[in-house]
Amino acid sequence: MVMAWLMWVLLGLGVLAIVLATTGALPRFRGAGRGRAPRRVANSAVLLSSPLVRNRVRRRRALHAALGALVVVGLVAASMMAGRPVNRTVRNNAMASRDIVLCLDVSTSMLTTDVEILDTFSKMLDTFEGERVALVAWNTTAQTMVPLTDDYDLLRDQFEVAADALNFKPTYLNPYEEKYYQTFGGTLLTDVDASSLIGDGLASCSLAFDTKVEDRSRSIVLASDNQVVDPSGLQVYGLSQAADLAGQEDIRLFSLFGSDPTTVDPSLTGMTLPEARNDLRTVTEEHGGFFYEVSDPGAVDGIVKELEADQATELEGEAEVRVTDVPQSRAAWLVVAVISLLVVTAWRRA
């Protein structure tokens, strides 16, 4: 609140004034009866015309003008704070009836690519208004980073956290690996010799929605290079089986393919990048979904266009005006003005 701000500002200034007074830095005023009358000095005209004296007079006048300006600034800032400056924003509580799960492959082959994918996700958020969005990361298992929400600031913050943890090359003893494991520890099973289990990842994302309701459409944006490493056959769902599960739950599938050839080893995955791309595209389109590539500049517009076409209904909601006190800038001017006034006065008396 403004009055709380003002109280703390005035308290701080009062403490500063007491400190300066106890150190003798503030001016001390004599009583009216103890002051001495000014004395006239004969033949002082020559002295007053001296360049040195005139320079000192100009400096004193400039100092007084500066002190006066600081007083004015302080008074104006204090009066503006007393007027309780506020910021008004109108929030429309009407909710678009779309739920969207962003399903992100965070295996090591996707590290540098994921930074670009998260940027794509962020651009998609800029077009949303009321849609609920979730972020689920997966590798050998899935980790919900953000559950379904329309708090886009929270989502953007998590995008930045994820991008920061993913922006490194997976080299031996890379110091950035620690941040990666701290951020995505829930996507890794230490006793599982596998990586990038796309079928299980997609199935987990299908379970990230609320209870199925008729008036809400549901979509998954699956981002992966489809480079599955599973020598022991531990994956529960294959990609096609997971797409079947999504279809049974009336979930539309959008696939976003991205890859970095320098981080992929086809000898481990048994599939080259072109083969992985074609496999993901085939499964997606066979299940009525839409396939895009991260490098496609029209990917965001295409996904958003299809999402908007799937709008079921718009849930009713009233517009809400939010009033927020914003005394910060005025308080800053007041503090600067008063401190400057005290410092200049103390310097002048020194």
C-alpha cells in the first residue's frame, strides 16, 4: 500500500537525519537573541569586484538554486505519493475452452534443439487468451513442469528455466550437466538403460489433462526427434500405441520435429534422422494430427490456426478491473531529493 511505503520512506529519512545531526553534519541554528548583527566593512567594493569573490558568489547562488530545486522535487514527489498513484488493468475472465499440453522431449539428443522449441512454445503463448496450457518434460519417464493453467507468466518463467538448463553440449564432465539433472531429475530413471521413450512420453502427456468434459477441446504438442534408445525393450507404449491412446481420449496430436545431427547416433537408435522424421509424421497424420518442423517459420501460425479451429465454446466470465498501487517511482524521487538535500547541506556546512 502507498501509506506503508510512505511510512517506511519517512522512517528511513528520519533515521538518516538523526545520524547526520549527531555527527554534526546538519546545520545548527542559533537562537534569535544570540545572533550577531552584520558588520559593515569600509572600502569593500574592490573586494567584491574580485574575480575570485564573484566566482564564489556565483557558486553560492547556484548551490541555493539547486537546494531550492531539490526541495521542490521532494514536495512534488511527496504530494504525488499522498495522492495514491495506481495502475488499473482490465482482466477478461472469459476462458477459451481449449486445454493444451506441451510435451517436450528432454533427452540429450534434444538439448540444443529444445531451446529453439521452447522459443516456439513461447511464441504460441503470445497468441493465447484464456487457454489452459501445461508443460510436461519426458525422457525415460515424465515430469510435469507446470500443470494446466492460464498463468502465462508462470509458463514463460518455466520456459526460461528449462531453456537455461538445456542450453549446453552433452560433452564429458560438462559443468552445466548438474543444472540439467537438477531441473529434469524427474525425467530420468537411473536403473533404466534407455532414453527418449517417445511412446511412454506421449502416453504420460495424454494423462496430464483434467477429467474429460464435453465443452473443452484437448490437444498435445509433441516435440521430439523420435530417436528412441531402448535396447532392452522397456518402453510400455510404442509411438503408434500412444497415439491410439490419445485418440481414444479425443486428444488432437500436433507433432513438432526438431533434431541436431551432431547429437544423434543412429547406431544406438536404429533409425536415421530422415527415417525418424518420416515415422513421426506418418503416425501423427494417420491419427488425424498435424506434423510440423521446428525450422518451419510457419509452424506457430499453423498450429495456432488449427487450435483455434477446434474451439468448442467460450466459457462465460466477467471483466475484472484490478487496481494496484504503484508508488515506487515517486518514492524513489522523494528519497533521492531528500538524501541529495541532506548531503549537499552537510557538504556546504563542512
